[in-house]
Amino acid sequence: MPYLFLGPWLLGAIGLTVAPMVVSLYLSFTDYDLFNEPRWVGLDNYARLFGDDPRYLHSVGVTLRYVAWSVPLKLVLALAVALLLNALRGKGQAFFRSAFYAPSLLGASVGLALAWRAIFDTWVDTPDHALVTIVLLSAWQFGAPMVIFLAGLQQIPRDLVDAAAVDGAGWWRRLWSITLPMLSPVLFFNVVLETIHAFQAFTQAFVVSGGRGGPADSTLFYTLYLYERGFTEFRMGYASAMAWVLLVAIALITAVLFRTSRYWVFYGDGR
């Protein structure tokens, strides 16, 4: 009986996730253009990625800069607003929480990216500033991590904060010694989630740059270059190799985050 109820999910997982992943892994070792039979080339696609494709390495650099700028900025804004909302009591909290969360609902929309391009038209056309506009667009959509931070803040016992205040601890001391340590599991969750999402960013860069990663490849995100190789140049084998490199990179970075979490994430009386 359990497998009967799990059947629809298993069919979806196998047909829409596992099977495509297996096929893409096979295609990453082939030369495939969507129109002819795949031709086995072994590790040529992977060797070409790191040895004969400067635009690929450039897209890696652009993506790393985007992740390094957007994730901390987004989380700082989310935490700051969550602290303000947590201090706000009464019915006003629900209203402002919804208002700040609303941009996250529109985050992946093409219309919002077009509006953002129109607002920052001059910056978008400048190579030194184009990436900044996309970072700002990502940071503006801090609603989802903000709601998670707010939920975590509301679970912190008020007695601890009040006792520290009675002992003379100021706001900053209470934040650093009580709030952040007790919020560290939620902070860790948001860091992992937002890092993964940042590496997979596509829509904003595609719309803002007109689908080309311009100007001068300043917004050539990894996923945008993957799309260009696979669906513009029809080099699907090469694009599949790029996808698997991205998967492995995200897995390694996530593993590093989990490994280092033992030094700064606190769970109750332990770490």
C-alpha cells in the first residue's frame, strides 16, 4: 500500500529527474547537436572546458563574483529587516512581513527583469556596472530568507535577552552573544540555500543582458553560457558536460559549508 501511494511521486522522480540526469551524463561524453546521433568523444568535452575555452573560464569568474557579492548582501538585508520586524509588535508586523516578502514572489519573472533593465538602463550598458545591477536585483529579493530569519528569531527565548539586558548588555552585545549564536542553524540554512540558488541564477542575467551576457561578457553567468552552448549553438554534449561540472562544484561547496558549520553553528548545548 505505501508504494501504491508513492507511485506517482516515484514515476515523476524517475521520469523527470533521474532518467534525464543519466541521459545528460552520457551526453556529456559525446558530440551531440540534437539532430544527429550522439558520437562518443570520451573526456574531450571536459578537457576543452578547462583548456580551450576562455569564455568558459570567464563565465566561471563572473558567476563566482556574483555569488560572493549577492549572497552576503542579500542575507545581511534579510537579517536586518527580520530584526526590525521582530521588534515590531502588533498587527503591523504581518503587513510589513508580507510587503517585504512580495518581491521574492516576482524574483524569477521576466517582467520584473525588464523593468529593472529599464530603471538601470545606463548601468546595464556599462561593463563595469552591469553585474552590479543584477546583484542589486538579487539583493532586493530578500523576502524568503527574511521570513526564515524572522521565524528563527521568534523561537529565541525572550528570557535570555531580557536577562542579558538586566545585566547591562547593550543591543550589539545581545545580538553578538545571544541572538546570532542561537540563530546560527537558521543562518546556516539560508547560506546553503542562497549559495545554491546564486550559482543557478539565469533569468535575471538572460533578460538584463539580452540573452548574450553583455556588455563585453560582463554578465556572462555560467548558466547563461551553458544555455548559449546547448540551445543556441546546439552543442548539447558540451552543455551537458558544463552542467555536470556545475553540479559537482555546487556539491563540493555545499560539503565545505557543512564541514565548516561545526565551528560556528550551535544546536542547543552543542554544535
